[in-house]
Amino acid sequence: MTNSRCYVLAAGGTGGHMVPAAALAAELIARGHHVALVSDDRGVRFPGLFDNIETHVLPAGRLAGGPIGYLKAMAKMMAGRSMARRLYKELRPAAVIGFGGYPAMPALLAAFRAGIPTIVHEQNAVLGRVNRFVAGKVDAIATSYEDVERLKPGWAAKTHLVGNPVREAVLALRDRPYPILEEDGIFRVLVTGGSQGATVLSQVVPDGLALLPVHFRRRLQVTHQARIEDIDAVRAKYQAHGIPADLSTYIADMPEALAWAHVVIARAGASTISELTAAGRPAILVPLPSATDDHQTANAREITAAGGARTIPQRAFTAPELAKQIQKLGLDTQGLENAAARARSCGRPHAVRDLADLVESIHAPTAPIHVRRAAMQGGRPAYA
């Protein structure tokens, strides 16, 4: 067992940043270490992820809004950096690990100033803006994909492919078989737009499913996560089409929803892709076109190339196109099972272990940083 150390995890307040940070926190705590989280107001209140972990809020501005907005953001980040340095004098962290998002910036800047080892983890297939800004100075870069855009060749020696950690309950689905789809049996569809839902899915999916042949439509059972402003209209559509559907604005037990589903219709955020590939579920992906650097399209490439998903650009995501793709999947039971296996082949089930290994290795400056490569198949008051 390693000596107990303190690690600070710094992450933006969205699910894409917070879920892998929570997975790493659980692993490090299981190894006997102390973990503290630095984030924004959203992050420290993220439901169910950091309930028993020391959390701190630091001010951080978003680098946008022209020169005046940029100056205001920098002023907030410098204030956050000063607060982080005071925090580090108390905690004495062995390393600071950033997961992206602007709230991670002041924590990393303070670590640079204090000479504390640093790592960034990139969940997407395009290096995010904050990670891109600090990548030249950090001690190691952990990636979720073999090919990551905006990653400079000069950083190759300190770049490690580990994958994107997922919750243990999702990872456990790898040991459960893909649900048997009997001929003329119930065909179960899960629709999710991520933590905030997606209006385009609510607009298109009910009408697309309604275009399926009657004998197929009668087999459908849908679980659909929708935005609160969309949910009544979506419910009315499913009722008008005679399609059984359970609707909610938040799916509390996503692992069980994934275990239940034969196919998933979703955005292509980092957490979604990592959970699909961990569980082995075929998908129809509709990348968010306004995502920074179009990173969702990049996220979808690996699983799509492997045959585990079909990607439809949002401009082409229409009811007829969705009906066509669903029918192709649903009428070929063996093909659907093959797609599930191909999605599973893209998973990196040891991501949290490999990331934790990298974190534990980072404070031995005289030793080379090493991490096992994942196989291709596989409450303290806030400082405010």
C-alpha cells in the first residue's frame, strides 16, 4: 500500500468533467489517500458525486466577451489562484489534477506557482481550451482517445492514453450480457441528451419512431430524458402516436437504464461515449453542432468506425432518417448484437485504475512517468 497523500482534483461544473473526477476520487480514497475537490458552485453541489469529499469553491471567469470580458475573467482567475495557494499551504497536496473547465484554471495556475506536480485529464477527442492553455506546463496529460486533436507532437512524451473513467455501476455492465431481443419481442429505446437533455431529440425522436411499420412500432418501449420545457409536448407526441414511453427530466439510475436498453439515441458527449463503450450498447449519435471545436463529432468517430454506432449530423437528423436507421438496427437481431460487441470493444475498462496509477507516479521526479496502457478492446467550508 502506498503512503497516504493528499490530492486536489480541479474540475468544471458539468457532468462531463465531474463524473470522471468523482471516479478518480473514489479510487484514490480506496487506495488510502485524501482527496479534495476544487470547482464552482455547480460542481460542489453536483448530486451524488462528492457528498463525502472535502470541497472548495474558487472564483474563475470565462475567457469570453471581448477585451473587457477577458480582463474581468483574468481578475477572477488571479483571485482564485491566490485562494488556491492559501489552500495548498494547508493541504500540502502531492499533485493537482485538472479535468478541464474554467474552474480548473486557477487551481492549476496556483500549482504551477507553488511547484506542485500537475496532471490534466482530457475527456474529449479534442483537447479542451483550458487543458490546451496549460498543457505545455503540466507534468502529464492523460487522454481518453488514442487520437486527440489539438495535442501538439512536442507533448507526446508526457501523454498517456488511459480512457475516461466511468462510475463503477456502469462498468459492472460489462459483465452482464446484452439483453436478448426475441423476434417480435419488446424493442427498448433509451433517449438521452446528457445532463441537460436535448431539444432536437425531443422534436425528432417521437415522430421518427411513429414512421416505423406498425408491427415494429407496436414492439417499442421508450425511456426518454427531456428538458423540463419540452417534456409535456414530448409526452403528448408519444401518446398521439400510441408509443409507450416513460419520460423524465433526469434519469436517476442511468446504469440500469443502459442495462435495459437495446439501442440508445443520444448526443456524443464524453461521458455518454465512455458509458456506451463500457456497457456495450449500440447507439445512434447526434453530435451537438455548437460544441466547442466540434468535439462531439470527434468523440463519435472511434465507436462509429468500429461499427458500434451510427452518427447523424444534426442538420440531417430528421424523422425519416431516424426511422430508417432504427429499422435497420431493429430488424437485424444478429447485427444489433454485433454492434453492441463492437461498441464494447472501444471501451477502456481500466481507465480509473490507469489514471490513479499515473497520479501516484507523478511525484517521483527522478523516475519516468509510467502507466499501464488500456487495451484497445478494452466538507470543508469553501474558500470564498
